Amino acid sequence: MKKPIKPARENISPSDLTFGLSTCKRCLWIKYWYKVIMPGQFPLVGTMASLQEEHFQGADMPTIDPSLRPGKVTKWGEWVKSKPLMVNGVESRWRILGKYDLVSTNDDGTIGLIDCKVSDSERDNGQFYSPQLEAYAYSLENPAAGRAQSVASMGLLVWKPTHAVGDSLENYGFGVFQKYLPVERDQANFLRVIGEFIEVLEGDLPDSGPTCTTCIYLNERSALDNA
Ligand code: SF4
């Protein structure tokens, strides 16, 4: 596959630093150079995340977790875009562009970043999501336009569904167990991950992974089409 003169998109999505990098890199490369994106199949994820975000709009931070600095959730669902990312001291063509879930304004002038999840996956730990949250923090601290802000805390707010509730047609729902997982700031790791990511994007089309069921399906399908 030939590389076009320019990538179809030069804005890196924070979520690609977690899910994208955990598989083979071929689909990512195609996404950024050709804007051809594998369709996802997560029918309820958007609805659940929106309901969870809405619930915490205006919330006092210490009521979410006592470890959080005094302040209130003042922003939600806003897009952030960074300055061009630096790789080995040189400005690249790539930027971060993403929409965060919740941001607090803290009494001391700093801000807090919260990523909402409805999930029962063991993978929901701070380390896995650290590069994604750091990408939002990087954009808030190095914005393409406007005032830079200082991110004092980052964390995952996880709702794990545990039981059904309600007793009438209009009143059924799910009860959840809530936990807040602080994610330590680790900008050095983020810069390493984003550097590797950009190196992949600037390189040639990567090979496909040997165990990905999608590629196995596509290869078998293409063999049938050509038989
Ligand atoms: S193995 Fe194929 S479908 Fe799977 S991520 Fe890689 S290129 Fe995409």
C-alpha cells in the first residue's frame, strides 16, 4: 500500500494510545493515512458513559473521592487540542485531539481530570489508561489556543454494574459499585509512548498481527472471493 503525500488526519485520538496500541499497528496506520476506520461494535457504551457524566456535572470533588482536592466539576465533554507534539526535540506534524469526560476547577486554581467508565473489566486499572489520560493532560497543559492549565489529578471513575433495581415498567435499572482509581502523573511514559506511536505512523505500513480474528476473517474472505 502506497503512502499518500499527507496523512488523512494529523490529530491523534487519546483512546488510540490504549486500545490502538494493544493490538497490531496496521489498522492504526491505515486510520491515520487513509481515514479508513474499522467499525466498532459497542452499542451501549456511549449511552452509559453520557448518563454517568451527566450524573457528576457540578459535583464536589471530595464527594467523588476524599483524596481529591477541594473543587467542583465545572466542565464536561469538551474537545481539547494540543500544540504540535515534539519528537526528539523536533516539532512534528501530529497533535492530540480528544474530548474529555469531566474536568474540575479546584479551589487552588489547578484542575482535575476524570475519565468515566461503566465496566466490569479487570483491565480498568490506572496503568492501562495512563497514556490516554496523560494525552488529555498534555493538551490542557499545552493547548493549541488559549490559556495553559495545571492538571493536579487524573483518575478513572468506574461504575461496575452489580444488581438490578426497580419494581415498575418505568423504574427498572441497574445498581452499580463505584470506585475512583487515581492515575499517577507519568509524563515521561506518555512522551515515550507517543514517540513510539508517531514512529509507527511515520514508518511504512506495519504487518498485520497473527492472532487478530478480524484479519484472519478478512484473509479467508478474500481467498474465497479470489477462488
Ligand atoms: S491484525 Fe488486521 S484487523 Fe487486526 S488490528 Fe492488525 S491489521 Fe487490524
